[in-house]
Amino acid sequence: VTENQDLQDSIKPQKVEFRSLNFNSTLHWQPGWAREARDTLYFVQYKVYGQTTWQNKDDCWGIQSHVCDLTHETSDIREPYYGRVKAALAGVYSNWSLSCRFTPWRETVIGPPVVTVVHRNKSITVKLQAPHSPYKRKKGSKIPMTNYYDLLYQVFIINNLLDEQHRVLVYEGKNKVIKMKDLRPGVSYCIMAKTYVPMLDRSSAYSSRQCTVL
């Protein structure tokens, strides 16, 4: 019995947590400290906070991976959820390991906008597209994150004559098309953008740089 108890403890999953980007939400965990950990199988359940019964996630029942996609199961984005994982090895099952409470709307990380830069003469036009959620409209197109949040765009310009860190905020607002005029010809300008959620006071990472020489 003690041996079994030891094995139970040694295979129990560690650090169970949700990670979420634009509502693509996955449950992650780390294996226990058992040496034969690579033969361990994992079983995932989830529930809405306040519910008594746990639901099995069939695609993550007896898997070897340390990640389980719960995007579909957490689609009611203002509800708080829990996930839990147990492990099995050589016919012995660990106890469940529980995640912290996870509310997608509050906790998902919002990605940067997609940036397109078009230049003409002495001006640059920046086009911004909000990141998309995994959830679809009836016609099949993905719903943009602007449906769920009051998003602002922050547009930064790097004038390459100056150093990389010298990013100047040139626009903050909701417009998807921004025109910058009276720029200097022959100079390389790089544009980066972020999404910002005022209600949560949270910014995305920077988009990839889009550079152009006038």
C-alpha cells in the first residue's frame, strides 16, 4: 500500500493552469517527479464554478500530452471555470490536481493587431485589423475581439535614424486606418502597434514591425 501511495504522489500532475490568447484557452500541467513519467497517462475534467458535477474532456482522456484544449468548453467567456488533471501509471491513479479559477473574459491575453503599411509620396497609411477569437458567426467567419471588448489601437513609429528603443506613440484610438503625412523622404520608418483594453488597463504585445522607406 505504501508503495502505491508513493507512486500516487510521484505521478500527481503539478502546476495545473489555464493559458489563454484571444480566447484560445488551454489547460497546461507539468508531470510529477516519477522517473517513468513518460509512460504516464493523463485525464482531464472541467466545470463551471458553482456546478457540482465535473465533465470529462473526451479528447484528453488517457493522453500522454501535458496540454489540453478547452477553448470550446470555456466559450461562455464571463463564466469562471476550473480544470483538473489526474495521472495513471502501472494501474495506479493519482489524486486530482486542480487549476485556479479561470474567467476567460478577465484573463485571456489579447494579441496585437495585424498591421499593413502602404506608403505614397510623403505619407504612410497604416491599416489595422483586430485579432480574431476562435468563435464563429453563423456564416462561418471568426468573430473579432472588438466584439467582446472596447479596444483601442496604439500605433508607434520608429524612425530608424534613432535607436530601436525610441518608439513614439503617434496614435491612440479606434480608427482602423491612420494616415501620417509630411514625413521625410529617404528615411526608413517602422510601424508597430498594440491593442489596449481601457477597462482592464491591459495592453497586448507589440505587433511585428512593418518598415518602409519613403
